[in-house]
Amino acid sequence: MTEVASVLFGREDIRRRVQELGRTITGDYVGREPVLVTVLRGGAVFLADLMRHVDLKVEPHFMAVSRYGAAEESLGRVRILLDLDVDLEGRDVLMVEDIVDTGLTLSYLMGVLRARRPASLEVVALLNKSVRRIAPLAPRYAGFDCPDRFVVGYGLDFRERYRNLPDILQVDDLTTLEAEPDAIVVPPLAPRP
Ligand code: IMP
Ligand code: MG
């Protein structure tokens, strides 16, 4: 029997890559105090790890959005459920995303934030599913290029499950998972001595 999902990026690879991204961002933003904008809920895990590798004064802020139907149908129009309570004018804004897929959600949000006249606006995405891109958008920083597979773990969900997995898993059998959302057998969260 084949497994429903398999590890795509393990926790150790993620840790190393997030650390590298943090160092790069630290170097690029030296002397500045970036506002890190994360879209709930998927991006929260990445933000929590990333910001601890950014050796600058940073402010984490959160937004929540919901899509109007499938992104393709709605051309990425999203409803803002939770807006920022920080003035972005003149600030260096770095959007922290778990994954950029079609890019429609993010490009819409970037339009909204750009209208608030930040000094700069960039994106750091842990995963870049570049083959699926519809909106003309390339994250300034990307952790891993992601194959055209549905992925879960490290903040990413399937129907609100699996966000707490320390690894990123690719779904190999989406049909089974659709029928049985709990089908992914969760490995122990930490190795036992
Ligand atoms: P986009 O507008 O198509 O780029 O959608 C991006 C959002 O869709 C991400 O922030 C995720 O919430 C969700 N998403 C896209 N691909 C995946 C995936 O493979 N697994 C879990 N969520 C995904
Ligand atoms: Mg998301």
C-alpha cells in the first residue's frame, strides 16, 4: 500500500534554510526596522521561526483574509477579515508567506499594502510553487522551490489539519485524503530518546 503523503522537506532542512533566510534578511535590512506582515494562519509557524533569526528590531503584525471562492474564479480578490493596526507609511514592509501558489492572493494584498505608501514592500516565502504562478510575482526571498503537489505541515493545512507537523509533507494520494481527511499518519513530533 502506498502512503497518502511523504516527507518533502524535513525539519532539519527547514531549520537550516530558515536560518539562512534570516541571516540574508538581517544583512539586507541592516539599519532599518522592518514590519513583518504575516497572513494568518499558515504563515505563523514560519514567522515564529524566521523572526528569531533576524537580528534587527522587527515588528511582527498579522492579517487574516478569506478568498471569495477559488482564487482563479475570483481573480485573487480577497476579503480582509483582520487588518493591520500599524501605519505602514514610510516603513519597510516584508510580507512573510508560507507558500506562494498562483500568487493571486498575495498580489491582491500587495496592492492593498502598496496603497499605504510603505518605503519598501518585499516578500519572503518559505515555499515557492512557481510552476503554478498566474500573477506576475516573484518573492524577493524564497526558501524552497515547491513541486506542483499539495503540501501540508509547518503551518500548511488540509482542511485545518496538519499545521503542527514539524516537517513539510507532499500529498501523494489526494483522492484518498479528500475521502478521509485524517488519513495522513502523523509521525511522532519529536524523536524519543
Ligand atoms: P495563491 O493565491 O494561489 O498563491 O494561494 C496561496 C495560499 O493558498 C497559501 O497562503 C495557502 O494558504 C494556500 N495554499 C496554496 N497551496 C497550498 C498547498 O499546497 N498546501 C496548503 N495550502 C496551500
Ligand atoms: Mg496562507
